[in-house]
Amino acid sequence: MGRRCVAEFFAIDGRALAAAEPDVVIAPEEDVRGHAGLGNHRVIAIDFPKWRDGRGYSSARILREMGFAGDIRAIGDLTVDQLIFLKRSGFSSVVAVRAIDPAVAEAALARFPFVYQRATDGAAPAWALRHSPAAEAAE
């Protein structure tokens, strides 16, 4: 991370470890499945050298699906508009080149109470809520 001037740390969820430096930094072109023993790390950073490079989302999701429960940190060229997608794919913290106002970030994360598909964040999709036993009983 020394090659960039970075903004302050932003926690997306409770797994974020503000005081901990990343144990490993995954580049966009790296396959996270090729790294043995990632479960032994507390913080894994995934680099976003350009805001339009979406490969890091897949890396985070794969890590969560492999059972990694620690802090997955997005680092690099990120914007507040990406926060909800970072959260849904498994990231727990962000250190961005562009400053992220915490109040704006919290509003962005709370903007959409419903989702349309399953992801690593565990949020139930709208269709599942609509067809749940509780919803059908209310009709």
C-alpha cells in the first residue's frame, strides 16, 4: 500500500479490524484459490488499482465461500457508490484513495433495504421474503 496516498479506514461491518495491517494483498489478476493457508490470516486485502476493475468482488466472494471469516479489505481506487456491492460480495472494510465521508457511506449502505439476489452478506432476496410462510400468512 506504500505506492499510494490512502484515505482513512472505513468499516463496512463488524469483522473489520481497523488497527490491523493486511497479512497479504491480493492483486486483481491473482486467483485467491491458489494461496494456501489464507484462513490463518486476520486481514486479507484485495487491491483495486482502478475503480472499474471488478475482479476483486469475485475474489472476496470466493474467500467467503471458502470459509474465511476475517477482515477482507478493499484497497485502492474505490468510490462510495461501490460500497453496497463491496459489502454484498464479502468485504468488511475499505481503505480508498478517494476520501469517503462516513455519513455518506452509511447512507449509501442503508439506501436499499431489499436485494434481488443472494450474496455472501446473507440478506434474503425480495422474492424469498415475498414467498416466505410469514408473508403468505399475512395475505
